[in-house]
Amino acid sequence: MSNWAIAATWPFGRLAVEVGMKLLDEGGDGIDAIEQGVNLVEADPAVDSVGVGGIPNLVGEVELDAAFMRGADLAVGAVASVKGFPNPISIARLVLERTPHHVLVGEGAERFADSHGLQRAPLLTASSLEAWTKRRREQGQLTEERISRGHDTIGVVALDRKGAITAGTSTSGLALKLPGRVGDSPLVGSGFYADDTVGAAVATGCGELIMRGCLSFAIVELMRMGATPQQASAEALLRLIGRLENTVAVRDGAVDETKIAVVAIDRHGNVGAAANHDDFDFAYSLSSDGVIHLARAPKVG
Ligand code: SD4
């Protein structure tokens, strides 16, 4: 049987890898592995940047973004600014598999989820409300230019035994974002990209910076030219940092506003990652040893 591999952003991605690797090992589809893994992270109120318990927007509502990309035909399913559904990645999957469209937003996405019987649930928890209240108090007079940037996305890339490569993302986006703000996570090429003939990449960090470089697409294109996932992750991030450095202080992701990190996988099951800061850990598992690894991504820039 062929190789499988799965990798996910952040230490909480471990939960997704743990579920996904079992499915992949049994010969399951990458899209199932990612959906089931991410659903667990979305349901965990302790993860304060995804699904239930996600960080509310400026007016205290939890608005979620999520996406899937299927590397066989480059098809996408994405949703943005969705409220009231704890598993936006499952809505994204339905968009991918059951509609002729690739992106649904807001109320339209919610109606679509209702029409497919997806479960609604309150997303605000006592602790996310408390964190929101505290942030609002700390920030005093917020202006649109000075919005808090606490965040973290679950992004997962997977290669299954059939050679299918899939990328998935799910996030509540930036803390205290303006209502209706959309980050990189549901934008194809920015927060995610997957191509069976090459590999896949996902990004986490400040979406407004990630989308300026179509970072995930850039990584996959570098792999297409022969770079390993590690080389491509570092090089694409470095190029974006270099391009922005005269306008945005992005070289050292010292503050949330400038943090960026990526995880990539190729069609052989090699994994790579990079960040512009030194506290990005990611989780992965490979068919060669079948265990979960937690690794620190090298800081570039
Ligand atoms: C966004 N990229 O909405 C997401 C947030 C995030 O790590 O990943 N944070 O901009």
C-alpha cells in the first residue's frame, strides 16, 4: 500500500492528526480524515480560535471561516462569516461536493447549512465571552485601524493511500475583527491550496498579510518547480517578508499583527513548515512510523 501523511497547524492540531492518521492508515479518504479531525478541534471549547469558544468579533459574535480543497480537480468549498454553526468545515465540504459553487458567505452559507440539516449550536462560551470583555476593556477606545489580532487557525494537509491530496482550514479569524471581515483561511491560494500532482499547503497568522502573497499557492508552485515542502515553505515566506519589509514590519513576527506560519506536504508524503516567529509548533504523522510528531517550525527572515 502507498504512503499516507497528515500535518496540522499548532499543538491543538494534534487532535486532528490523531483522528486523521487512523483513517488514513486504514485506507480512508483524506477529506474524511481532515473533516473528522477538524470537527473535534471545532467542538473543543478550550481551543479559543476555532469553532465553539472561538474568539468573537468586535461586537461579540463568533464568525467562522473554513475551507476544503480537493487536489484531484482543484475544486474548492469554502464558507466565510458563518454564525451559529459549530462545524464550518463540514459546511465547506458540502459546498465542495454538493454545489456548483466554491464559496458561500454569511446568511447564504447558513441557509445552505440548514438545508442540509447541519447542527446549530451556541458558539459563545462563558470563557470566550469573558476573554472578549477583557480585551474590549483593555483596548479602550477601539478604532477600525487598531483591532486586536489574537488568532490561530487549524489548517490540515493530507495525502491518502490513493494519492489524493487535500487541504482544510477552520478558524474564528482575528479577535475583535470587524463584522464581515474575511481572512485568508477561506481564500483559495492564500490560506490553503492542494494539487494532487504536487502537494498542499496551509497558512496561519495574520490573514491580511498572508493573502497579499497568495502564500499557500506560492508554496505549492515552488514545490512544482522541485523544492521540498521545507524549502518551499521557507522560500515562499521569505519572499513575502522581503516584498513587504519596506511597508510592514513583518520580518520578525514579534506581535500578533505580523505573525505568519505555514505547513506543507508533497505527493510523496514529505512534510515541511516555516514561520516568521519562533513559537510555531505543528503536528504531523507519516505512514513510515505511524506516530504523532510535534515539531517546532524553523523561523525564517
Ligand atoms: C485569519 N489566518 O483569519 C486567520 C487567523 C489565524 O493564526 O490563523 N490565525 O486571518
